Amino acid sequence: MKICLDPGHGGYDSGAVGNGLQEKDITLEVCLDLKPMLEYNGITVVMTRAGDYAPGHLEGDLNGELQARVNIAEQNNVDLFVSVHINTGGGTGEEVLISGSGGSAETAANKVLPYLVQVGGWTNRGVKTQNVFVLRETSMPAILTESGFIDSAADSAKLKDPKSRQALAVAHAKGICDYFGIPHREGGNDVLEVAVLLFSKEDFWSGTDVAVKNGNCAIFVRSADHSVPKDTMSAKQLIVIGGPTTSHPNEVLLSGKTKYDTATAVGKYLG
Ligand SMILES: [Zn+2]
């Protein structure tokens, strides 16, 4: 069983914004939580992005990065594609989108939606058919979940609560396990084993090699103010590329005075 998890938006595209929240941050967090839960249940997971960037690093190229998401699913021959989104437009509750009714995607949508609704007392908006790029262009069954409305006061209050965001990840895991006929086991929602932290997006290519060496671990990029994303600090080991050092207790610092020194340090680490 293999699944492609697609955290909606990312990088140049924040997705929906409202009440101090950005869709791209919530979708990434839910998917990063969800990945180990699925793996714990024996499902192989590939992700279209594992940090705040556009898939394929096609910043600003909407069609290109949407196609990159589809390509990742196709190249990995996954059994199910799950795109995770947050809604906007003044409604409330949970809905799951599919590109056409009557297929396995509809079955998957009907497995996942009840858990999403149940987990936070959300309104059930049903399974809906919609013409969405990633649903239309993928050859495997594909669903797109819309969890709450970022511009609704009540929904955004739930989305702001880390516990309810994690509950959404658990709900996705239960529904996906149901779809595959796997009895869901709670677990796998512990902290990241290893994370890679880049000084800037320019370090991405060396970061990719370091992540691959560490079982394709998550890659994070420092914010413009060089602050460190929260999830990196909870990882068991943090590999920092391009400095400066963080306060992480188990840090591997691959950094030099110039970017060439940094590249040398990364080369040495990769062997
Ligand atoms: Zn979206």
C-alpha cells in the first residue's frame, strides 16, 4: 500500500488566509503529522512537499507545480492520492472533493469524511464532485479534503488549536486505513527522527541529498527573519546546512564561512 500525501499550496502560494492563519502552514503540519501515523500502519508514504516551498521548486508557476505534484504520485505508482486543504469562502465544516462519482475515489472519500466530521464536531458538507487539477490529472484514485474554513471565526478557532490539527491528522489516518482495509493502530505520531534545516532555499539541492541519506526526512527552510520553524526543534536530530547554529541539543552543523565552505562540509558529510 502506497499513498501520495499532498499538502495544499506552499512557498509562493499561501493558499487561503484568515484569522492570522495561512492554509499552506496548516496543510503541511497535518501532513507531516499524518505521514508517520500511516507508516506506523504499514502504508508507504511519499509527499509532494515536506517544507514551505512549491513542489518542483516551481515558485510562481501554478500549472507547473500542480503538474509536479501529479508527477510525484505517478512516478511513485501510488495507490491513492490525498490532497489536504483548508477551505475559505464563508462556510463551515468538512468536505471531501473527488473528480467524478462512482469510482474508488468516491469510496475513499466516503471512508475519510466521517472521521473528519466526527473528530471535531465539524459540520458535514458531504462528498462533492469538482474539476480540480490534481484530482483530474492523477491516474490513481484521488481525493482532496477541505478541513474547516479559515475565514470562519468558529472554524479558525479550531484550526488554531494544535490538538485539533493533530486530531485531523488522526482522522485522515483512520479513513485511509479503512479504505485499504487495515485495522487502524494509534501511534507513529511521535516527533521527527531527523530534520534538515536550510539557511535559505539556495541550499535546497544539498539539503535534498542530506535528506535522502536520512531516509528522505523533512526539510525546513529558515524564515526570512532567520527564525527556526517549531517542528525542527522537536526533531531528535537536527542537521543544519549553512549555519548559524541553533540551540538544538543534537545538532549536526554543516556550515562554513562561505557557501563554498558549506558545500565542502556537506560533501564531506555525504561521503
Ligand atoms: Zn487549498
